[in-house]
Amino acid sequence: RQLVAEGIPVFASIEDAVFGLVALAGPDGGERGPTGLVPLPKPARPLSGGGYLACRQLLVGAGIAVARSIEVRTEAEAKTAAARLRAPYVLKAMGSLHKTDSGGVALGLADLDALLTTQRRMRRRLDPPSFTVEEMADVDDGVELIVGSRWDARFGPVLMVGLGGVLTEVLHDVSFALAPVDEAGARRMLGRLRAAALLGGVRGRPAVDLGATAAVIAQFSTLAASHPEIIEMEINPLLATPVGAVALDARAILG
């Protein structure tokens, strides 16, 4: 009552406050113009499982490039996979959302012997239901990003873009927007990052393909917004390079 008596607006809910701000902005959205929110897509067929392999398949179906990968269970299957893929290899143990933290990811395995030795060690330590053998991506000219989504109780699908890889939770360099976004919106999110200069090339490094990277972010945001049963999903890292963008790891959590 004291705030109201002093002429300060008091709202019963966040929604009422937002409606008030919209009214103040006017029909043209204020000086900065309309927000241009992208409409929500129609719900897609629900995802039946949220594991790594199911999430990869979902990304591929949305047109997002992923690292070449083959699921294996035995050493014989690992040998067959290695013959079909290009070394060096990446070996991942399935069954854990945070594979890196549990020691379930091995990078840069130079040959078949290194791959099989690592598989035996992971099997003894983690006893996973299966593994994936993947081609190791060349990260020398790339920038690792994280692209994530979360369904918020008030706002619906929310998109996050930031600097990715193992430093995501250390640097906290992220940008948020309501999902879905178009390519222009994805570019704006990338431009708001403190590390945005890295994408343009620094110290002799080439610039990444911003158009391709923004396109992947937009595709991911539409995918996330069309699957309300997925309460969390992320690509980490999304490797942005001068010739495109490829998802190197992904996960999804079903609600």
C-alpha cells in the first residue's frame, strides 16, 4: 500500500507486469521496433528415449550434422567400426549423461590397438551397456560452442547459446532467447557472447562460418520447441569451423 501511495506500480504477477510493459511500448513495440518472435511449431512425434544415441538420431533427422559414429558392444564390433571410420578415434561409454565427468570419453585414439585397449579399461571400470566409436573431429580451426534448450514453466522453450566444451560451466559465457529463433536471431545471440570475437578469427585463426553455425542453432531451436516432452536438451560441443558446424556430443532429458 505504501508503494502504491507513492505512485509506484505494484503487480500481482509477472504476467500483469509484462502486459503493462507491452502497453507502455505501444503498438509498434517502442523505439526499438517489434521483437519479431518466431511462432511455436506444431508438436512433433514424441521422443521415446533420451539417451545419447536417440538424441543423435533426432538431430540427424532435423538436418544437423553430427560426427560419424557406430555403436558397438564387443571387441569384434569395435574392430569392424574402426575399419569403417577414419582414425584417430573417439570412444564413448553409453549409459551416463555426463560421460566426460565419469571418464567415459577417450579422445585421440590413434589406431585400433589404442581403441581396443581403452575399450577394455572402460568396460572394467564402468561396465557400460555399449560404446560408440566415432571419428575424431579436427578442432584446430574451430570454436566449441554449447547449444541448449529447457522448457520453462512460464515461458515455454528457452534457448541457450554459449562457449562450449569442458569450460562451459567455468566461463559462463552464455546468451538466452525464447525458442524457436530464426538464423538472424541466432546470429544476434552469438554476437552477445563475450567470446564473440573468437568466431570472427583472432591471431591468424580463420573466421568460422557464421551462417552455417546460425542455421544449426535455428534448426536446434525449432527441434526443441517442437518436442515439449524434452525438458532439457543440449549439443556440447557444437564445433563451429570455417566450413560449417557439426555436433560432437548431445544429450536429452525427457519429462
